[in-house]
Amino acid sequence: MRVRTLLRCAMMGLYCLPAISAQPKSADCSSGRSDKLVLLDWSAEPGRTGPTITFRVKSNLPRAVRSINATLVFEDSQGNRLAEMPLSPGLKISAGAEGTEDDAILDPRMNTTLKPETVKARVCTRYVEYADGGFEEF
């Protein structure tokens, strides 16, 4: 759903929140959206409520980011999705800079062991709101 449509919904008093909060699926990155935020490294540790993920990303976006709709996607060597988790929407990162998120908890229902040596991971970016008020949808 495009932002213009969301604005029209808001102006007409319609309920549009599910479209805003939807997370991208793995297939959404097949057209190059995984190059907007590049995953530099990550690790997973067992946690009380599920695996705890720490990761570092580099922004290839042209401006500083205020808010983002992106997902960290984990795949096996054949490209099958093992798990995914949304990035914090409040992840703020400058153009060309690196950002880190610590202690992100993967949904325990994913019930998988994630190791950087055996699992590929990437960031799938769907929507970005820039610090200057602009936005971009991928």
C-alpha cells in the first residue's frame, strides 16, 4: 500500500493500520531491496525467551533514516527461509554509516539454531522514512 493511499485512508477516517505494520516476506527482497541496508555481521546466543540476536548493518541509503520497516531474514544454504525478525522501527542511521542492534529477541516459535557459519542472513528493507521528512518505498 502506497503512502498516498495511507494518507487518503487517514483523511477519510478509514482503518489502515494493518497495511502499515505488515512486515516484508523473504520474497520481497528478490528485486534488490536487500542492498539498502547491508548486514555486516551477526551473532545469536541462547536466551531465556528465545535466541538473542546482535547484528551490525551499513546504510546504502542516500540520507539519514528516522524510521524503517525492514526484516532480518535467515536462510539455509539452499535459500529456504529458516526465520525472520523485524528490525526495530526506530533504528536511526546516517547515510553511509553503520548501526548496531543488540539484544533483539527472535520469536521462540521459530525453534531453530542459528549460526553464522551455517546460516545466511540479510536485511530486507521495505520502507524508509528519512530524517528530513521524505520517504521511500521499495
